[in-house]
Amino acid sequence: MSDLLADAEAELYTADPDEFTGRRAELAASAREAGEPAVAKQITALRKPTRSAWVVNRLVRSDPGVRSRIGALAAGLREASDGARLRELTAARASLVDELTRAALRGVAAPPAALREEVTATLDAAIADPEVAARLGTLVRAAQYAGFGPGLNLAAPAPAAAAESKTRAPEEAAAEREARRQEKIMEAERGLAQAGQDVQAAAAAERDLEDAVRRLEAELADARQRLAEARRQSYRAESRQQRAAQQLSRLRE
């Protein structure tokens, strides 16, 4: 990859998506002026990310340690061979996804629940799917892992280990069920926590609107008083005008 293309990707997938299209055209034009028409074409072909993809890209590009942490956990899940280790790594996975989701949304004002869910699903998918992990930093849309299990080691056992595998199968199946159950519990807990945050945000918004309504009602009452006083003054001025006109008329007779 050329430096111009790498620099363009770094800028476009970190900057706000609202600025993507205009800035992409500027970078492509700069590449053409630099005598790199092929690179300009590649830059023009870069696709604008959704907001959820953008916050994940921004996180990965601003913190180089994110990729290595996701990769290490994914490797551990693939290599896990017993239920206890699998449960430990499943809990670590939920903790890491929560931590990275909060970091990705830091600086985003009042992120909606849908955005938070898409970011969480994308980070979860990056742990389970190497193809998603490879696209971190240039994601165009949110990802969701639809494979079997949370990145488990599903390779077939070697012939020499077949007997041992049959013996361990019920235990591993039970461990996998327990791991999935724990993951569902953690997902439900995340949903409950998010719902609590949404309730608090809605209550705060309601209080702000109530305060705004009270201020507007007070301003309206004050405006009505000023209008009534202005009408009284107008009536008095018209009365004085009429009396002055009548007096002038009598003096001219």
C-alpha cells in the first residue's frame, strides 16, 4: 500500500463521517496532482463508514493496543480445551468488549442505544472472526458474528485422540452450554445497564424540557403584561390626540 493511500485511510476513517465525502475528493485530487492516478482511484473507491463503524475505527487507530488485546483473547478462546478455562475467557471477553465499547463511545454526546449495540456487536465479532479483526480501522459498517460459538476451538480431534475426545465430549458440551449461558447472562446484564442509562437520560431530558416550558410560560406571561400596558398607553395617547385635535378645532373657529 502506498503512503498516500495509507495516509488517506488513516485520515478518512478517523475523521467525522460527515466530512468524509468532501475530504475524500480533496485527497484524491492531491494524489492526482502528485502524479499518482492509480492511488487517486483507490482513494475515490474508499467507502464512507457508518457512525458505529467510525467510532470503532477511531478507537483502533488511536489506541494500537486494542488490536493486540483482541487478538490475544481470540487466540485464547480458540485454544481453550476445558470448561473452566472457557468460562474464564468468556468472562474476560465480555469485560473487554464492555471496556472497549465505553472507550469507543467516549466523546460521543448521548450515544443512542442502537449505536452502543452496534459497537458492542462489532467488537464481539472482531474477537470471534479473524476477517472482521483484519478490517478494524477501515470498517465500513457494523459487524455481527454469525458463526458457531464464541471463537471456540472446533477443530476435529486427531485419530490418536479420538477415544479421549469421546470421553471428554459430554463434559465439553456441558462447558460450552454453561459458557453460552454465562454469555447470555452478561448480555442481559449489559442490556439492563444500558436500559438504566437510557431511563436516566430520558428523565434528565424530561426535567430539562419541564424547566424550558416553565421559563417560556413565565416569558409569555411577562410579554402579555407588557402588551396590555402597551395597549393602555396607546389608548391614552389616542385620547390625548383626539382632545388636542378638538381644542385646535375650537381655536380656529
